[in-house]
Amino acid sequence: MLNYILIFDSILFDFDGVLADTEPIHYECWLEILAPFGIQPTWDFYQRECIGISDRLMVERISTPALFDLIWPKYAAKQALFRHKLTLKSPFLTETTTLVSDLSPHYKLAVVSSSGRSEVEPPLVRAGIREHFQAMVCGREGGNLKPSPDPYLHAAVLLNAKKPLVVEDSAAGETSGRAAGFEVLRVTSAEAVPSELRRLLSNFR
């Protein structure tokens, strides 16, 4: 249980790589889609260059203009494959779902993701934690994508939040949160989120 002085009135979570350990699943899906084109980015490259940006920009980075015109039409297939894989195994750690449940009585919570709502909301519902989030901002629902501040500013408006804490794992996400004027916790991995967030909040006990 938490017993914190509420320095923050809300916590705004990124989804992929923060609430959910989905980046390896995204990577697996892209490898399947890209294989016929002879493109197989390494996991290190994907982590460094492709996380926290739009899928369209990711494809632009890993392909030539001519290949982009062939690969991008496959995007819908990639999204369908990703959604299917999420039905096979929950991307949430038990420690993370417990954390969300513990935080919910004390903070207003939101999910702020560049991914579409169809990729984000169903897994939250299946995991039984959707009810803990008072707001969701997915894709371009809040305006421009990260690193623009638009998504986090929109989430704060939806929550009527004055002092949010943003939890992010990517450079683009961190830039977005800071550009919105909010404090940002840059986590090292989805697995580390529960311990790193609890540690930060415990500093204000």
C-alpha cells in the first residue's frame, strides 16, 4: 500500500515499454513483415532508433523511398498481427498491475500512447486494469504525436491535472513530457517500472 504526500496529483503513463512489455512483440511483428523485403533490423538498432516514434517514421528510417512504398501498405497486416499476439499472452507484469491498483486511490491516472486505441485499450480491459485509468490519449487523439507536447497536455486537460508526473521509456516521450512542462520519470525498462516509480514516490513520504 502507498502512503505518500501527494506532490503529484496525477500520473501519466506511456504504454509500450512502460505499462506493457510490448516492444519485443512489436519488433517480432516487424521482422515478419519486413522479411520478404530483405530488411531485418537488429534488436539493438530497433531499441535505439525505432522506439518512441511513429511507425511511419520508423519505416522511413529503415528503408529507401522505393521500398517504403512497398512496405507501408503492409502496416495494417502488422497491426493485425500485433493485436493477435497480444491475445495470446498478457504483456503486463503482475508487479505492474499491482502498482496501478495501488496508485489508483491516490492519483488520477492516464495512458498516453502513440499507438492506436485498438492496440492499447483491449489489453488493459483483459488485464482488468482499464477501470483504474480516468483518461486515455491514443494515437493522434490529442493532436501531434510525441515528441510534441500535445498528447500529454491533452491528457492533463482530460484529468484536470495541475501537477502530473509523466512515466516514459523513450527520448521522444521524455521530450514530449518535458515540453508540456511536466516532471518526467525516464524508466529503464517495463520490468523496472514498479520499483523505479515506487522509489521516486517514496522520496516524498
